[in-house]
Amino acid sequence: MKRIPIVPTIVVTLAVAAMIALGLWQLLDRAPKKAAYIAQLAANPERPPIAFPTIPDERLLFRRASGLCLTPVEQRLAGAGAAGFRLIVTCRTGAGGAGMIVQLGTTPDPKFKGRWQGGPASGFISHAPDSRSLIGSLFDRSPQRLMLVADTPAIGLGANGRPDLSSVPNNHLSYAVQWFLFAAIAAVIYVLAVRRRG
């Protein structure tokens, strides 16, 4: 039987060790942090209302908030699943303000034109639609903008959906299992390759 190749064995051992380390990181670090984050989001609807934030903060998702839309600047329709489309308006909120995005309600009409003139709005905080692709988001690390989902729909629109905690993914356990499986598969393939070589 030939000797076990030193360099390939070292490379595969390091790769397997890295995969196991990534699995442990997902399991022992990322998963508990995500669980705590989801618990915070679950409690947010019962917390006192706040002014709509000017800086995106993921910890405020599903929190009740209010804001003042001085001037609607742009409106667009975005998909809303079974509800059809949701009308989303970008607002000017004041001199130098970052602006505010408001989801006014839903409609089955893909050509709906809203006539909302602005004013006070209240509801809960959610993510605004993000036009970045999956690959684009890897290079653009800026936080996703927040949006106010109105409690009371504008005239001619249906009600918005309620906060849905299931929209926040918690995949860290499955990521950990994947890394462990990758490590096991790599080790088995290498052992078989070495035995076949012998």
C-alpha cells in the first residue's frame, strides 16, 4: 500500500476542520443570537408606539409607530401575494429629513392610482421592498430601508396584513447541519479516494 499523501491530507483536514468550525459557529453563536432577536420582534407589537425612525434599525421591526408625510413624492405598486398589490408611497418629511416610506393598503388592480395627499400615518414598522438582487446585496451592505405599514388603508384600498413573525427566517440550525454534512462528505470522499489510490 502506498503512503498517505501528506499535502492533500493536510489540505482536506484543514477544510474539514473549517467546515466543522463554521457549523459550530452557526449552532453556538448565530442561532442563539437569532432566537433572542426573534423574541424581541415578537414582543415589539406590545411595546409603546414610537416616532417613525430616521435611521434603519432591524430591532424596531413590528413596533408600532407614527409619522407625518408632508408631501408624497413617489408611489408604486409592489406584489402582495393573494392580496394582489400593495400601494407604497415615498414621502418627504421635512427639510433635510431622510423621508419615510408608507404602505397605504392593498388592491387587486395592477393599474391602481392612489390620490393620497399625505398627512399623519400610523401603523407598524416593516421592511420596505428591496430592489437589490441576491448577488447585489452581498456587495452592498447598507441596511434595508424601513417602511410604515398603515393601520387604516387609504380610500379605495384594502387593509394591510398584520405583522408576521414567520417572515423572519431562522435557518441557523439547518446551516449548522449543512456544514457538518459537508465536512462528513468531504472526509468520506477523501478516505475512499486514498483507499482507491492504494
